[in-house]
Amino acid sequence: MRFKLFTILGFVFLFLGFTPSLLNFRVFADEDFDISTVAKYTVAANGETTVAQTVSVKNKKEFVYTPSYTISVGFSDVRNLASFNSDGPIENSIKDENGGKKIELTFPKRVVGIGSVNQFTVSFVTSQVTQGKGSVWEVSIPGLSEPETFDAYSAQVIVPSAFGPPNIIKPYKKFSYGQTYSFTRDEIGKSGIFIIFGDTQFYTLDLVYHLSNNELLPIKTEIALPPPTSYQDVRIKSIDPKPQDVYQDDDGNWLAVYTLPARKNLDVRVKEIVKLSAIPVFTTGGPKSYDTAENKYWEKNLGEIQSIAKTLNSPQDIYNYVVGRLTYNFEKVSLDNKRLGAAGVLNRPDFAVCLEFTDLFVALARAKGIPARAVEGYALTENSKLRPLSLVSDILHSWPEYYDAESKQWIMVDPTWGNTTHGMDYFNTLDFDHIAFVVKGKSSTYPVPAGGYKIDDKSRDLSVSVGGEENFIDTYQSSVSANFPQSAMTGLPIIGSVTVTNLGTVPMSGKTLEISSELKPEIQSFSVETLPPYARRTIPVEFNETPLLTSKNFKVKISFDGNSVFKTIKVGILPSYTFVILGGILIVGSIIVAKITYKTWSIYIQRRKGESALRREGKRP
């Protein structure tokens, strides 16, 4: 009796580093074996995860058997390795392979005969499945390199009750709250399993902005501070040096204003605390008309883009199209990384990085009349092959967002990572790893995100660390000051201004500045829409002219956000001795200047006459 010897290579969870013999295995596996696997991931309270894989290899032919079995795992941390079957322990060996481990089992006896099953279990402990990050736990299980290899495959994830209910589950599916979460082969696919436990995550950002003025005159410039979005709230811990002003642009970005002297450089250091959600929970402004308009890199009116858009019916259709049409090019990042835009990447779909994925999504969405914008910021990744970053300046990333009219929220999606993770769902849910630095709707090129303000390309200007909840403090403080003349003349309007400043850590909105006085109008109200921290607004104020014979002190009360200041304006024909003294000075000064001018002119005329006389005398023969 002859037996066909064959070594089965079962690649259970590995994205990269496949060995060529896998292709041979697939041919023989379909013909000779049925393979099914039950995987169980049991997570301890400290995050240590016990992985147990029970594999059943069923013979489909009489004269074949499996002398060995190899599993390549994408974890470098593999401890307490054990392998066994009903007869006892199975000999195993482990080797390093492409940043992971390769486990090989050698079976002590042959299992032969049609329908015979070789069933065995491999188990080990790893710290790389479950990670505790600040206030959340993340369970990340890589996908199957060749799902079709398995006739059946299922996975169970068992977590401690202390983890609480999951916030995000990829692949997207609904579970009733419990401690066990089950997935099928088709659900796992090549993208794997990703579960987040926890509602919010906190990050501390330490940012450096390098500003330079090479001009001969002072210039006014601005830097973009990470703003609040529908997924994040922010608190500015410090800005050094403090800006002249901070204002919010039409896209909701916070821009800090500085004046740079001629030929000077300035480094601005910002510490900010970000409270991040994996789903949109914070209220932000709705779309603007330009959020569906043509823009550089977002060529929505291009014929090809219009034609493609007609075949797509929803934001998810657009997402799926971009994920499937483009291929992430890892080499482009190290080249000049010239931005192709939506039109350019359609001609070179295999030469895309995150900017092109974003640009194509935005252009197609706008072509469908769906408001869409680009987001640029910081994305935390522990695997740059699965979740790459492409903006090079420090380590930045780009992703799009669209406006959902039903929920009245901006929804962020990431087609780049949807592509590079082999289909993990970054449409229905995001994660706790995307921190927005700027939002671009009005312009596709401005503002510049933190990390892009460089004088030396080698400088590292971003530091992002998990934590900082204790510094996420709501401080409400404001100030108000007034600039009015102490004296004013009758018959003329009285012009001044009021400046309000946000000295707290929380943006102010919907506040009212109120000015009351016996002057006309007696009550003036001004709406102050949005004041980010460090922001100041100067509001011009004017009172009507008073009757010509008025002689009175008028009190003015200025109130804002619980603060009040009082001013007194003296109104009269000659409202104060200041005017008399000033008038006297002007009259005396005018007389002196007139006398000096008269004398100087007389001397000049005399000199002119003398010079003429000398010239006349010189002409005599």
C-alpha cells in the first residue's frame, strides 16, 4: 500500500509573508482534504490572550495522510506553546518568520482512510491580540491569508466582564451585550476582527510650529490648531507664545494669528488634550454651499467622474468603489509623492496614497451632490503595512468625511485603510486612532496641519501620547474692555469699541454683548457667535450725536458673559479744559509757525535779490 506524503501549510492568521508552497497546498487541499478550524481567543483582565486553535483535517482519499502541519502567525510574542490531540502531546517547533512566528507540528502517527479525521489543538499565550490603551481596550485579530483554504472556520472572542459592552465591532454586526463574540469564516475574511471596548479615548498632543519671515517688513501669519469635530472635543492646555487672536474659519478650523517682525523666526509650542470618540457624538456646523463645489484636486465636473458617479447611489457605494478601484502604493510615499488628485489617480489607480483615496471620494461625493470634505491629521498605527500613513511631514494621514442629512452629522470614513486591511470596515465605524488636525472643505490645500510648519525637514514636531484625561478641564472665563473717548463734542456722533476675550479652555458661542446708556440708542446688543480659547473680538460701537447745547456726563455700562465695565463720557460744546488747552496750543502754535514762516520767506527773498544783483554786476564789461 502506498501513501501520498504531503505537508499541509495552514496559514491561519497572517497578512504578509506567505510562502510559495501555500499555492501547492491549495490544490492538494481541495482534492485531498477538508479542513475546518475552531479558534478561541480568551482574554484575561490584564489583556494577556490565550489562543487555542482546534484543527480538523478530514481525508477525502484513501491513500493520503498528513505527516505535519505548519501555522504561520503574525505575532512575535508567542509563549507557553502547546500542541496535543486525544493521544497526548504533539511534537512542535517554532521559528521567527517575517516579524511573526512559524509553528510546525510533526504527528506521531498516520491518520489514513477516506473520512478519517486528524484533529489536534495548538495553543499559546500572546500580549499582541489585546491592547489596553488609556481608557479603552482593543482586540485585534488578523485575518485569514486564504479563507477559501478552510471548508469551515469560526472564531470566538471571550473577554472579561470588566471590559463592558463593545463600542466598535469590525466586521460590523450587532451583538447582544455579553462576554463572548462569535464570527464565521466569511465575516473574518482577510481583514480580521477588531473590537473596541470603551466610550472615549484621551490623547495629549505636543505640537511645534516653526514660523519664518524672510521679508523686509513685518507679516501677519497663522497656524492651525487641532479643532473640535463631530468625533473629537479639544482643550488647549497652553500656547507659547500666546497668539494675538484665534478665530474659527468656515470649516470649523481654529487659526491662531501672529505678527512676525522682519527677518525673524518664531517657534510656537502648543499642548492640547483631545477627547476622541469612535462615532460622531459632538455637535458641529452643517455643510456650506462650497462643500459640493468643484475645487483643485476635486474635479467633480470632469466627464469621467460624472459618469462614474451616475453608477453610484450612496456614500457607501462611493466608498466601496474607491476601495476597490485604487491600490495603495507604498513606494510613492518615499518618492516625490506628488498629489495626483481625483482626475490624476483615475489614470494611475495603482499609484495612490491616502491623499488620492481621499480626493477621489470627495470628488465623487460632490458629483452626486453629497457634501464632502477632506480631513488631515494624525492616525495611530502599529502596523504601517496594514494602516499606512502618507503625508510624510512627521506621520500624518488623510481621510474624507461626508455629511449625512438624516443624522445631521459629518461622518468620517477611511477608504485607504479599507483597502490596505483587505476590506476591514472603515465605513460604518471608524476607531479611536484618527485625530483631526484640519478640515478642508472650502480649499483643498489650506489650512496646513500641524507637522507641516517646518524650516528643517528633519525636525520632529509632533508628539502624541495616550492619556491626559486629568487635564481635560472645562474653564469658563472671559474679559471685556471698552475704548471710548472721555470727552465728546455736541452735535457729533460718539465712536468707540468694545473688546471681548475668551480666557477659558472651552469655546464660547451664542453670547451677547449688551451696552446700555442714556445716550442714543439706549440699548445696543451684539451677538458674538463663536469665540475659541484665546480668541478676542473687537466690536465697533457708535452713539448718535447729541443736541448742540448738551452739557452732561453720560454713563455707559458694558456687559458680557457676567462681566461688566462702566465708562463715563463728558459731552458738551467745550466738554473739558482739555479742549480749551488743546485749542490754545493750536492757536499759539499756528501764530509761531506763521511768524517763523514769514521771517524765513523774507530772508529767502532778500537772498534772492542779493544773488540777482551780483549776477547783474558780473555782466558788466
